[in-house]
Amino acid sequence: MVLNLILVASLLALLYAGCLAFYILRQDPGNKKMQEIADAIAQGAKAYLLRQNTTIAVVTIVLAGIIWYLLGMTTALTFVLGAFLSAVAGFIGMMISVKANVRTAQAANKGLREAMDLGFKGGTVTGMAVVGLGLLGISLLFGVYNDPKAIIGFGFGASLISLFARVGGGIYTKGADVGADLVGKVEKGIPEDDPRNPAVIADNVGDNVGDCAGMAADLFESYSVTLIAAMLLGLSIVGSMPNAVIYPMALGGVAILASILGTFVVRTDDKNKIWSALNRGILVTALLSAVGFYFVTVLLMGSMAFFYAALTGLAVTVAIGQIVEYYTSADKKPTQDVSEASTTGSGTNIIMGLAVGMESTLLPVLVICAGIFASFYFAGVYGIAVAAMAMLAMTGIVVSVDSFGPITDNAGGIAEMSNLPEKVRENTDALDAVGNTTKAVTKGFAIGGAALAALSLFVAYSEEVGLTIINILDHRVVIGLFIGGVLPFVFSSMTMRAVGRAAKLIVEEVRRQYREIKGIMERKAKPDYARCVDISTKAAINELIVPGLIAVLSPLAVGLLLGPAALGGMLAGAIITGLLMAIMMTTGGATWDNAKKYIEKGAYGGKGSEAHKAAVVGDTVGDPFKDTAGPALNPLIKVVNTIALLAAGLILTYGLF
């Protein structure tokens, strides 16, 4: 009976997403020029995603064969299903984004309220698709196998797609963005989204493949692996609590209903209250989820200890959101400090941005530590998993708020390139400015969720291999700790280098077009947008495989060569350094971006000033921080933990120690 209700909740999320998508597609897509630009963005996004998914499909098929041989047919099939649904979630996110962007730009003709409403509805389609597909897939598999151990492969499939989507999408979007900014803004002094910039379409495509498809796959994975980990840990107490396995799924179902209701309170016509409206949706969802969690806990568990653990997860979600908003909002001191530092050059801007990014790790880590302590106090190790699930249960509303960002960013670009009236650009600029904060808050949520999810997976792995304690005086464990600690640094280096190489190719191409195609700057000739799209696509596809293989092979190598305890040390090291680096890079990058936008609003000389040029350089450094390397660390730390859990039996059987 309970499982049937969970299935209904997941289907309701998908139905709501479908109704919103139908509504969006019926809206006015604007004039012919707007539609031409939107079609170019859509075609570029589709072309990239097709090539990315083709590449990933080959890897998936090969891995499925290996998993079938080593771990059996069931794990292989659930692995393929997890990968498929993750790819579908990303595809839905991207497709609705490229349809909603031009319609949001057109709605901005009517007013801010109309544009915000349409942009947020577009984001909500993605949010509901992510949680609907995640809960549907896992609940169906549990209904078939009645054993969470049988569906670990689903989490690995989701993790694999998430890793590739984050890495590939991040390289694409930031390679195009950085290349476009360095030549367009710095060298030519033209505005962002100026149609005279040959990389402008590639930049807008990147918003969709990185921030929509990438984020959707990322949080689909977080949602799925957290749910599976909580169900696995529920097995340890199922003797005294018969519903401990199904309880995490019930929390997800309740939060879907709360998220749907939460979307109805997100509206405003005041440019100064856009973030307040979006934040109201998150807070209302948290409140309604808390009420629902109470009744579900009474019904299934009969102990308030689990309810308190769930409340802890909700509190961590809200707290991290507020902290990240403080560090990244243009209205707050950290961002304004970076803006002020720009008045003395790009060097001081970068120094201040790095300092703010490093400082921003403290409060989120303390909040996560408090959440771990409280949830363990209430309900033990299972309580930590419940808190993580309660946090990730809000994925629907959080992804809705996040996807609002790239949709409004694209809407602003379309308005600029279509020469729409100034009032339209004012409305889209106001939405876009808040969109930077929403993306930063969502990344903070994703990082916090990744930390708790990885911890739950880590505990599940420890139980699977029989580790009750990890002795840090054991030389093999110390080796594992160091390998795990350095892994996020090496991984980030590879993704940052990839962005640098992709941006170099774009810079060279844009410069070539300015040299060889006469009349671009005078608007007498049209740039070759397709060439930049193709360069970004090839660069991203060529760069995404090696980082993914490192993430998959590292835990296997450590576990087989050094033993399960050493692998436990590696997992611990990867979680700690991965968490800190992810917070530092994503928050610092968003701070740099909003510091630039704060100057563009008129501070310290405004656009074209020396402070603005310095801030553009800082933003260029921050771009791969916040949209490539930082977010890619989320799936990294979950992939290594999922691989460890999946391969636990192989490590015990074939390991050297």
C-alpha cells in the first residue's frame, strides 16, 4: 500500500512536469529574429548532447558487460536503467530550457512578473522530472526485487552519467564563456551577448548543456544514491523497525507533494524581491515537508527520533542556502569587497575572490558537522542517512530554482541579440542577476547533499566489508587517505586545464573571424556562430573520458592492491578534500561573477571602467571554478563511494590484503 502511494507521488511529479511543459510550449515564442536565435541555441544544445550521450553510451555498454560478468545480470540491468533515466532527466532539463528561454524573453515585453513566472515554470519542469524519474525508478526496482542491495547498480549508472554530464557540460559552457569574454569584453569592449561576438551562441548553448542538463543529471544522481544508501542502512535496523527500508522513499514522496505546492508561492513583480520570492518557495516547501514527515514517521516508524533526524536534514538545507546567498549576493559584503578590490586591478580582485572562497567553507562545514552530530544523536548511523534523504528530498524545488537561472540568462541573451526594447532587457537583466545567486545556492545544496550522501555510502561500504574501525596508524590506511585527499586536486586540475584548452581554441577562432570576416564590428557581416559551437562540442567530448575513468578506476585499484581498510581511508580523504574544494570553488566563482555584475550596475565607474576590466578577469578565473571543476567534484566523491560499495565483494574475494 505504501509503495503504491510512493509510485503515485512519482507519477504526479512527472504529470505536473508534463502539464507545465505543455503550457510553456503554448506561449508566444516572439518574433522571427528571436526564434532564429533560439533555434540556433537549441540546435547547438541538441548536437552537443547527442554526441555526449553517444560517447557515454559506448562506455555504458562496455561497463554493463563487465558488471554482468563480475556481478551478475541484475546489477547490470539496474546499472543501465540508472544511466538511462539520468540521461533522460538531463535531456528533459535541456529541452525545456531551450524552449522556455525565448518565451521568457517575449514574456518580458509584458512585465517582470510574467517573465519570472514563465522562467520559473520552465525550471520546475526540470525539477519535477528529476525527482519523479528518480523515485519512480527506485521504487519500481524495489517492488520487483524487494532488496535494496539489488539496486546498487542503479546508483552507479546515475553516478556515471552525472560525472560525464558535469565534466563535459562544464568544459563546454566555460570554454565558450571564457573565450567569448576574453575577446568580446576585454579586447573589443562589446557587451555580453552582443551578436557581433562569434562565440555568443556557443556561450548560450553552454548554459543549457552545463547548467540544465548537467545539474539535472547531478542532482538526479544525488537523489538516487542518497535514497539507495538510506535504504541499505535501513536493513541494519529492519528487525526492530520493519519499515526502515521503505521510509526513505516515503520521505521522497511527501517532499514531491510539498515541492509542487511550494512552486505556487513563487511570484513577484518587484525587481528587488526576486530572490525573496524564490527563497519563499524553498522555505514553504521545507515547512510543508516537515509537516508531511511528521505524519509519515508516525505512520511508518512510530518514533519521533527519526522525525528529528529528518528535520535536521531540512535545517541543513535551509542554512546552507542562506550562507551561500550571503557570500554570493551582490547586495552583501563579501561580493562588494571583491568589487572594491577590482579598483586596484585584476590581481587584487583575484586575491580577494580566493580569500572569500576559502572563507566560505567554514560555515557550511560547521552546519554539515552539526547536522551529522544531531542526526546521529537522534537515530544513529541510520539517522544520518535519513537526514541526507530529507535534504535531498527537496531536490524538486531546488532544481526548479536553479534551472530558472540559465533560462533567464538565455532570455537576456536573446533579448540583446534581437535588439528588443530596453525595458525587456531591464527585466531579463534583473532576473539574470538573481539567477547567478540561485545557481550558487543550488550548487551549495548539491555539495552539502553530496557530502551527506557520500558519508551514507561510506558507512554502507564499511558495513558491507565488515569495517568497524579504520586505524589511521595503519600504513595502508594512511596511503589511502593521501590518495583520496589528492584525488579531487588532480581531478580539478584536469577539468580546469580542459577549460583552458577549450577557451584557447575559442579565442583563436573569434580572433580569426574578426580578422578574416570584414565588417563584423560594423554589423555589416554576420559571424560564423556554428564554427564556435562545433569547436566547443569537440573540445568537451575529447576531454570528458579520462577524468571519468580516473574516478571509476581509482577506488578499484586501491581496494584490490591495498585492501578494504585502505579504500576506506581513500574514501574519507576524498570526501573531506572534495567537499572543501567544491565549496571554495563554487562559492568563490559565483562571488567573482556577481562582483562583476555589481560594477556593471554603476559601482566604481561601471561598465568600461578599469575596475570593470579587472572584474571581468576575475570572473574569467571564477567561471571554471563555479561551473566546471567545483560542481564536478560532487559526482566524483559519490562515484568513488558507489564504486567501493558495488565492488565490495570483489575486493574481499580478489584483493591482495
